[in-house]
Amino acid sequence: MTKGSEGAVIEREKSPAVEVEPVLHETRDRIITAVVTVVPIVAMLAVGWQAWADLLHWSDVAVFAVMYVATGLGITVGFHRYLTHRSFRTSRPLRAVLAILGSAAIEGPVISWVADHRKHHRFSDREGDPHSPHVGHEGGWRGALAGLAHAHLGWLFVHSQRGARLRYAPDLVKDPIVSFVDRTFLLWALGGLAAAFGLGWAIGGTLFAALTGLLWGGGVRMLVVHHVTYSINSLCHFFGRRRFATPDHSRNLLWLALPSFGESWHNNHHAFPTSAFHGLRRWELDPSALVIRALEAVGLVWGVVRIESARQARKAVAETA
Ligand SMILES: [Zn+2]
Ligand SMILES: [Zn+2]
């Protein structure tokens, strides 16, 4: 460095004011900046509100809610707690209704769904699990992301570990009601979409309301039900708390309890798969369990499997540590 350039450095350090524009109207400039920042946000919110008010009617919200609850419970109470894990017993008509409602969620034919899920419990987070975020992926954040993507959605495209129907669900293959609903899956899938269309028409009273009912009660409902279900397979084997010492990575994820109708108490579920209740404590919100209790109270289901608290305590992490 030359002497001259050293001098320039010293001069700059000694007099920083030369570099900075003097502030003459700071308050005014701040107000202008605030207005320029806030006005576009307000405009965007106004446009959003306008679009929302024009496009989304209360009939759409109602159709979405009815279809979400019906098909969601079809999966949680029907496909999962009843047909996969036999956590209660019921009559043939209600078995048919549950299998049909679950099919309308469009997560595949009932027997395939059950076979995959029973295989998941058989090999949880080991080689052979159809959708583990922990198997077959390298370490680090790249491996974690790849594992989560596979467990969430990727496994549906990769058919290497699907559960064999005759091996994992022979009881359902033999069941005439369930195998009929399985064979006619497409009918129930389309029936769910037709129901959304019909409900939109009945509530909104116009063809336009029927079409937006189909959009919200069909398309948007499918999207949300699917991704909440997928999140049980991905997020609930990755994030959350572990109360029970299970040989897998299952976890309880509080914030997902309401949208998943109680399925996100997934560590509880892997600890006691046949329990009709996944929320095991008073505060563990489990809407599916409330439905099963209500059906039990009116005599529509019976033989509801409950896990005694002493058995729960024996399996709790604190007890085994
Ligand atoms: Zn699991
Ligand atoms: Zn299960």
C-alpha cells in the first residue's frame, strides 16, 4: 500500500460525515416511507377480500365442512381404527357406511389402504415400512428432507414396499361387504364428488353454487384431507413428543390433533395400536374418539378397546428409563 492511499484511508475514517447525506426532514421521510410501504399491503388485502367475498359463499364453507368431516372420519374411524386395527365392533350396515365414507376420501381402495397401513405397523421405521421417513435415506438435512418427502407423498408413486392384500388383509378380502366396496372404489370416489355438487346445489340453490360446492367440497376438501393424512406418515414420525418407548420414531404432534381428528397422537397409537382412543389423556383432543364414544352410547358400536392406565404407565418412557 502506498503512503498516499494510507492517508486516504485515515482521512475517510476521521471524517465519515463526508460519506453521509445530512438528514434534513427525517420525520417527513419516515412518514412517506411508511405510507409507500403500507398502501400496497392494504391494496393487496382489499383485493384479496374482494376476491374472497365474490368467489366464496357460506354455502361453499358449509359444503367443505360437511365433506371434510364425513370423509375424514371415514378414514380415521372407518379405515384406520375399525378396519385396520379392529378397535371396536359394529354391525354390517355401519361397516359398509364407514368403508364407503373412507373410500370417498379418495386415498385408494379400502383393502389396499388397510394392507399398506398394517405393513407400516409391522415394519415401523425399518426396511419394509411402505412410508418411513427414516429408511433408505442418508443423514443430514438433505436425507431428512428426502425422507419426509418420501413418507408424505413419494411412497404413493414408488410401489416397492406396498402391503400385499392377501398377506396383510385376508380378513377383508374374505369380507363380502368390504371387498364389494373395495371393488367399486371408483363409484364411491365419484359419489363423494357428486355429493359435494348436490350439497352445493341444495344449500346455495343455484348451478353456480353447485359448481363452487364441487370445487370446495370436492377438490379443496381432497387436498386438505390428503395432506393431513400424509402428515401423519411424515410429520408424526419426525416432529413432536414421545411419551411411550416404541421401537419406531412415532411422535405426538399437538397442533395437528384437530385437523387430523385425533390421529396425530401417533406415538400413543404406535404404543397401543388397537386402542380406539389415540388421545389418552383428558386434554389430548381426539374427535374420532368422541365419535366412537357417541356411537357406543347409542348402541351402534360395541367392544370398544380401552387401554388401562396401569398398562399405559408400564410402557411410558419415564417408567422404562
Ligand atoms: Zn406410524
Ligand atoms: Zn395405525
